[in-house]
Amino acid sequence: MCAMPRIADPQNYCGAIYDAWNRLVQYGDASGTWYYRYDGLNRRVGKKSNLDGATWRHYYYNDQWQCLEERTENPVPPYGLRAYPSHRYVWGLRYVDDLILRQRDVTSDGTIDETLYALQDANFNVVARRRYCRTLRLRRLRQGKRPQRQFHGQRQRPLQR
């Protein structure tokens, strides 16, 4: 077990457990505990938190290590993976980090409720997420060495953290 200061609050500490391959397998602080699983290529393929009903979230990747889909387990019988994904990602061909869109099942009923398109800068950093023909959801502004600022929607007011 390794104790380290929290980034947001250096006065408080959190605990981390690493496996023999130096991969984080457990992380915990006062707010909760998270568990992680990895495959043979060191990709994180599972995550569980005691905050969301203690269900595992499974990640599925393509050969370029891009996450294609996330699925959750049923916390009640019948146990096992749900037949539908909770998140889907579509990647472009221009670059390895060329994210086109993210689809999400917000209500956990098996239908995709939200589709957000990624808007990127010249370095393929996602700077905004946008709904099709609707409002801008979130955009990020980076100015030189100053910290990154996030804006919500069309307003020029930064997000409160």
C-alpha cells in the first residue's frame, strides 16, 4: 500500500495498491474505493467503485488501443454483462486520437439517449463537445502556460469546480 497526497487537497492522503507489473489495482480515499482490472496488454478492462452500486464496468478496445465500448454488469439477478453498451465511441482515421463522437445511455434502459460530437484543435485535443445541431456542451480554453479554463455552453463564464 502506498499513501500519497491528494492533488486537490494535499493536506489529506489517499491510498493506492499496485500489482507486480506496477499497475494501479486499488485506489481509496475518504470518498470511496475504486478497483481496476487489466488485460495482458496492460489496458484497463475493468473498473469498480463502491459509489455506483459496486458493479464492474468493462472496457473493450480495438487493435489501436482505442476504447470502443463500455458495458456494465447487472447488480441484481440475472447477473452478468448487460446486452447493450452504456457508452460507445467512434474514432476517425486521421490520427490515433481522432475521436468523432461518444454515445451514452443516460437512463440505463438500453437505448442511446445522448450523442456528443468531439471538436478538436490541430493537435487532436478535444476542445469541445457538441450535440448535433444543438448547443455547445463544454469547451476548453488554454492560453499559453496559464491553467486550462472550461466554459459551459455559449456563456463566457468559466465552470465552477
